Amino acid sequence: MTLPAPVHPRRLVYLGTPEMAVAPLLALHEAGFDIAHVVSRPDAKRGRGGALVPSPVKRAAIELGLPVSDRVDDVIEVGADLGVVVAYGRIIRPNVLDALAMVNLHFSLLPRWRGAAPVERAILAGDDRTGVCVMAVEEGLDTGGIYALAEVAIGPDETADELREDLVAVGSALLVDTLRAGLGEPAPQVGEPTYAEKISASEHQLDWAAPALDLHRVVRLGDAWTTFRERRLKVRSARVSPPSGEQPAPVLAPGQIDPPYVGTGDGLLELLEVQPEGKARQPADAWARGARPTSIDRLGSARS
């Protein structure tokens, strides 16, 4: 059975992995909480040489002089009052939850977007708001009660990286304030759950038959791509343009080069910044002038 969280925890363990989990760790440390142990994912091979590289959270823990490991069971024996989980990325086994109460900083307004990719799913769905929750960790997927939450607006052109940065700042402050004030009893989640499955590689490919607004949302996730003359072309930034008359095919014809517009399922997407395969990022109009597209060139018609 999952243990109830103490009202005023002081000695913590911290479980997290990616860059977005670093700021909450630093905030807890700066607020004076005693962080007895940090758990992160094992070092991963990176680069052509395959060197082992620590996760951002492990690197931050080492810089702070905190003990760190990649074994979740290590948190049981350090005498902590509470575990704090932020984007850890692994299921915490029942034996650990039976030994130590835990809270999770989750980046959505639960029960909307339970799961691995709440920031990305909120953008793809066209949500105009999201938020952060300090919630109780249970065996179920993000099913625990809510200790505190804060709403965050999603701008119509805001990228996933920008939104993530906003949520991390708000969430770090919320976490510290909530633990300082005392946890109390969590409130049950209210509403219909939705689930934020991990974004697949195929979801980053631009389908030019889709509406321009949907394509813009994919671009906002980062790593959106299409093809041009049988080579990949990443679309780094874009904006939706109002429909005007007959919509062209997904082609950059001479009259659409400066600025470059692409026809979509229901309007135009203006390309702002692109990255051709094997080259650096560049303004889309400069790329289009150099590429000199013809009337028979199509985006997205080559290899996938």
C-alpha cells in the first residue's frame, strides 16, 4: 500500500533524468531541503565514439556534491521523508512506494494528459492552456491525488521548448512552495482522463494534405521534416497564413519564394526557417532562392 506523504518533509530523495528535471532539483537544493540521494537513468552512449555520458540530472547532482546512482531501490535506506519525482522516465516499483511516500511534478493539468509526453500532446491538440501539478505517486499512471496546481497559458506560436521552459519555472516554484507550506491531503483528480503517449518519429513528418494549423503545431514540436528533391528538409519554424484564393499544391513555385508559402489541406503555411539535409539552419527565403524550385517540384514526395 502506498504510504501517505508527510506534511512537512525535510529530508528528500530526488528522481529525475532530462534537462527539464534539473531546475526543480536546483530549486529544492537552494531552498535548503536536505537531499539525501539522487536517482537518474544510467549513463548513455553518445556520439560517434560511444562515450558514456551522464544524464543532465546526474551531472547536476555531481556538481552539487549529492550522492547519485541509477538504482531506484537505493532511496529506501537513506532515511528520507519523501521522494520527489520529476520526469524520471521509469516505473517506480511497488516495493519502493511501500517504503517511501513520493510526489511527482507533472507537466499538465491532470487528469488531462497523463503519461510521457504531456507538453507535446497539449500543443498537438490545440490546447490553449496547460499547467503543472504536484501529485501523489501511486502504482497507476499519473492517477494520484493533487496537492497543488498552477495553470499556464499556451501561446498560439509557442514552441514545445518554450512551453517546457515556462512550465519548469512555474513548477519549480510550485514544488518548493508546496513542500514548505505542507502537503496536507491530496484532492482527487476530477474529469475525463486523456493520455499523452510518447511522440513517435513518424509524427514529426509533415503531411501536406493536413490543415495548415495542424502542420504548424507539428513544427512547434521541433524536428518537423518533409522532403525536397529526395532529400530531407527540416522545417524549424513557420506560421499559418490566411487562405487567399486557390490553394497551391505543396510546391514552392517562383511566385512563392520570397517569402516561401506552401499549400496545405486548407490554407498556406509560410516557411520561416529550414534546414536542408547536411546543412545548417537558414532563413527559408534564402534556401528557396538557392534551391530555385520549379513548378513540378513537390514537398514531401520523396523518401520517408
